[in-house]
Amino acid sequence: MEQVQEHEAPAAAETVPGFPQPLVIGREPRVISQPGPLPAVRRPDTEIDGAALPGLEVRAASIRGDAHRYYGTVRQDAMGLWHDGEGTLLACVADGLGSKEGSHVGAATACEVAQAYLSTLPIAPDYMTDAREFVDGIAGDIRDRADERGMPPDELSTTFLAARIREVPETSVHRAVLVRVGDCMAWHLHRGVWTPCFGEDDADAGVSTSATHALPRDIEHVEVGYADLYPGDMLLLCTDGLAKPMRGPQVSSRLASWWSRPPSLPEFFWQMSFRAKTHDDDRTAVCIWRV
């Protein structure tokens, strides 16, 4: 008599919780948030990074804007993080000018080579000569990169912002010295309140202008600022793809709440992917918490 084999019924498939879509803050954008055609230039849609250092926690992301995804154009933002192994952190962000063909190369170059000039980066906000030397070195490398590609240097134009922070775990305050050319912004989050690290950013918040200072051309327009970070504080470096929506109270208050503590890397990427009407540009941020 043939033996009949019994088979257990397959277990019911576990319900997989759906991952939430990026949060819409304010009005619904018109541009769909999803990948489009691949750009002609091979450059990742997104970069994400992070670090745990003595007295500091870092999260960083550079995300291609929904408009660039839709049209299949390259991300023009860039970012960089370096540690010298001796207690100094260098963080930077850059935003290639949208009207320039090779601006993504300029932004990437600025963030790639900045660490080579760390020794010239000011240790105090009144060291303007050091600041000019720092950006002059970066500008020279951008010009060299343009020559290699047979392009005018102006076609690689990019804004740029860097912060140097010295880790001193035994002290309560860490000073960040900031250097920028162009409209990238730095914000100090203290007890839930955002304060711009460059004072004129407060006055210019409502002013729109097509004139943007950029490297490698505008070395003389370098600015220097600083932020004193106490335990619980956070320093934000960002391109205008984040700075512009932050002018609205809904976005700024939401980010202040989210970033009251360091999130996980996946959580940070989701937070950075929020959507807001008319704000579909590349978005880059480096967040540095004093812990």
C-alpha cells in the first residue's frame, strides 16, 4: 500500500509593515518623488554618512532633488567629512550653480580637496587671511580640474561652506569655526531655537537675488563665522536646497524637533527626504551634535 506523505500547510506570510513615504510639510508638491532616468554623468543619487567621535555625533546626507530626478539630471550638491586623527573634524558642503555645465564637478572637487588645506583653515573667526588662503587653495584645484576637462573655470562654479571643530571632551564647549563663499548656510540649534551663524543671513532671509558668489571666482567674498556648541547643541551646515524651505516655520520647527537628538542613519535619510511645495532642488546637510 502506497504511503501518503503529509505536508504541513505553509505558514501565513508575515505582514511586512510599510515604510512611510517622505513627510509632506505644508502644501503637496507637484513633482513626483521617485527615481527617473539615469543622468548622463555617473554620480550617485544620494550619499549618506555619519560618525561617532569624542564629544561629537555626526550625520550627513546629500540627496538629489526631485526635479533633477524627474529630468534625469545629475546631483550638483556635494559634501565631505574628514577627521585628522588628532582631534579635529572638518565638514563641508557645496552647491554647484545650476546654470553651469560642470558645476557638479566643481562642488565635488571642493569637498574632495578641502582636507588638503586643513592646516590653513582658521582656528579663530578673525583670521581672515587664513580663510582666504584656505579657499584660494580649493579654488586653484577647481581651476586645475577645469583645465583637465578643457572647460572654462567658471563652468565649474560652486558655493562652499566648511566647518572646523576641535574635539575637547573634557570641556563643556566646542568652538566651530566656519568659512564660506556663497549662499550655503550654517545654523546653531540651541534648546530648540535656530540661530544663523552668519549674522547677515537673518537680514537677507526675505531677499531674493540672482547674484551668487562662488568658487573659483569669488575668493575675495570669503566669510568667516563661528558657533559655540554646548552639550545638547547641534551645528547644521546645509546647501540652499534645505536652507530655503527652512525659512518657513513649519519646516524649521519640524527639523528642530527631529534633530533634538542624533537619529539613526536610515531615519536621518527619511527626515532629509521631506517634501515641500516649490522646494525640489538638491538638498545637502551635515549635522554635528555636541554630546
